[in-house]
Amino acid sequence: MNKLSIMLTASASLLLASCGQGDFLHADNAVVNLSPVEDNPSSGYMDLHGGRVDVELVGVTSDDVLRMEMHETTEEDGMMSMAKLKSIPVPAGETVKLEPGGKHLMIWGVGEGSKKRGLLTMTLIYSNDERIEIDAVVRKVGEPAPVADE
Ligand SMILES: [Cu+2]
């Protein structure tokens, strides 16, 4: 088995493990939409599922990006703006969506390796010290993508 298929198998079993179980902290449906413009940040989305206790997502890191921030897009009097978030509350048993027009990840400098692989591995760091590694599907321009961010 080559390296790629091992990684795909690993993420597939991770996906299976996260299906149909509602009482542990996990995340799924993670995607990264690469910015069509070089040097502009890409955006990241996912569903955060709460566990048995209230926690906060306090950071997201990846070995293969320059920088990653948690943001929230807000609309006030028809004006869209974006603010950096220090944390994202994930209440017990609830699902918090990072999605276009709302909370999202802003990602600078996605590595060529992850682009080629089509997956970006990132680590979610929670206030209870839990760290969860997930693979986000990397989408390039021209592929079916959700509504453009900001
Ligand atoms: Cu942003």
C-alpha cells in the first residue's frame, strides 16, 4: 500500500467512527476552499460537534500552512465585515457550523503537498486540552464549491 492509500484509509475510518455517535467531541465535513487569487487567504469550513461537556475551540493548527485564524463574518446595515475570534464555543451535544457568511477559518499559505493530496491535515485544540486531528478536503477553483467567502 502506498502512502496516499494509507492516508485515505485512515481518514475514511475516522469518518466512519464519527458517524452516528452524538456524545463525543468531534468534527466532520471539513473543507478548505483554496483562494483563486495567489497570496489571498483560503477559507475553511466544518461542523463542530460538542461532547458531554461545554468546551471552546481555542485554536486550529496545521503543519502545512503559514497561518490559520478563526474568523466570523457579520453583517451590519448591509455591510459585511470580518472579525478575528479568540475562541468558538462548542456547547455539549450541539453542532456548531463553520460556514460561508458565518464563522470560518482563514488560511494562509496552504502547502503544495496538501494541494496535490487534496487533503489538509489540521489539529483542533479545545479548552479542555483535547486535540483532534482531521483531514479537510481541499477544493480548487473550478470544482463545485459553496458560496464564495466574503
Ligand atoms: Cu475571514
